[in-house]
Amino acid sequence: MEQTTLMWILFNGFVLVMLALDLGVFHKHAHEVKMKEALTWTAVWIGCAIVFNALIYYYWDWMAPGSGYSNRDAALAFLTGYLIEKSLSVDNVFVFLMVFTYFQVPTLYQHKVLFWGILGALVLRAVFIFAGVSLITTFHWTIYIFGALLIFTGINMALQKDKKLEPEKNPVIRLFKKWFPVTNEYHGDHFFAKIDGRKVATPMFIVLLVIETTDVIFAVDSIPAILAISSNPFIVYTSNVFAILGLRALYFALAGIMGLFHYLHYGLSVILVFVGGKMLLADIYKIPVAVSLAVVLSILIFSLLLSKIFPPKAATI
């Protein structure tokens, strides 16, 4: 128990230090994130996840004694959960792109919005994870609800043709605008400003609210997907956090070439259906974590290859 508590403290301490370095040192001054910087940070976060995965492989029996997982199984569960969350987060990149385009957010300020948006997402994900683990542990039958939800979401994702952004219909945004004054003009990278002695919210804050509320919707899909791989809170939480922390860099690295991955969307839907089916079959046959990892990797690679072999058709006038 002492080792497990220590690992929670050390991991969250590491996350806070990295976030402080990110905003307070490397992005102290607002600037446009170029491709080279985005790719560097993407490599840094992926590298951190790989190192942490290695630590789990070699030290899991010390980190969480009595967890019921062997070092190998714990490491495979983390890697599979990380890959699933990382692949699903590509869908977030589509949404970020639409949000920034809709609100015409200056490129200079996009990093700050994503930083605070993802910081809020980390808190929300932690709540969802512990609630999900508690539900499955206390009421085992809820695993079937999660499984059915994932299958439904996967099928719906495959059938969904075009995504439309309609923030004016967002109930959170409508409620906020009802009780708090909002200006249509940007005031640098500030979320709030004073106009005629009155404090008002800027479009930057509205964009932040849109990102936070859409992440809640994404969490409904991604958290059950990882819970299908492991019900250990530490594995689920850490794999989720590492994927989310690299999401900002992933956005700036992929935003300009998202159209090249047009079949990945269908691959993600198949992954959701697979992990949903895994949940529904949990009491009949437990699919080994190694098999789940192989299936997820195969689906991702196949969908990316299809996107490369059959590029999107050029729009005709």
C-alpha cells in the first residue's frame, strides 16, 4: 500500500512539473507552434510513455504489490490502453481544428487554450476513471452497459459522415452567456477582460468551454475502452494521462495533414466495437491483453495503410 501511494504521488508530481515547465518555461511567451517544435514535443511525450512502460515492466511487483498483475501483463495493459487512448485522441484533433477555425482563434494563442483545456481534461478524466472502476468493481453488471455503449459508439462513428460544429447549441455555453457578459473581440490571449469597468469573458474563454465540454463526450468513449483492457486504476489513469499530455503537440503536428488519415476514422470505430465486445464476453472468455494489443495495432496499421494506398479524391468544382 505504501509503495502504491508513493507511485501515485510521484507520478502526479512528475505531471505537474512537466506542465509547469511547458507553460512557465518553454511557452512563457505566446508564439506560433511550428512543425519542428510540435514533432519534438510529440517525441518527448511518446518517449516518456515508453520509459514509464519499461518501469512498469521491471518494477510493477514493487510499485503495486498484490495487484494480481504480473510485470509483463501490467506493462502490456498500459501499452494497449495508451495506444487506444492515443488513437482515439486523433479524433480530438479533428474537433480542435474545427473549434479553432469556427472561432477564428489566432494561431499565436492556440497553445494556451489547449494547455488549460487539457489540464481540465486531466481532472475530469481522473474523476471518470475512478467512478468507472468503482462501478465495475461494485456493480459488475455495469461492464455490459459499458460494452454495449462502446459498440453503439463505434457503429455510430463509422456511419457518421460529416461532423458539424454547433457551439451555439451547447447548453453549457448558452447557460454561461445567459449569466455572464461575453465580448466578441479577442483581447490578446486573455480569457477575461474589462470593458467600461465591467468584467467580460473573451472568445478565448468560450473556446476553452467548448473544448472542455467536448472532452466530456470523448471521455464517455475512451474511459470504458481502457477499462475493457484493465480495471487497475493506476494503469488506466497513467495510460490515459500520457496520451492526453501529448495531445497538444499531436494537434500542432497533425492539424495540417489530417485529411491524409481519412480511413483512420473507420479503424477507430472497429477498435471501439472490438473492446466493447471484449467487455461483453468478459465473463465467458477473457481475451488476453497481448491479443488485444495485437488486434489494436493491426487495426491501426491497416487503416493507415489504406489511407496511404487510397488517398482522398481531390474535390471537383
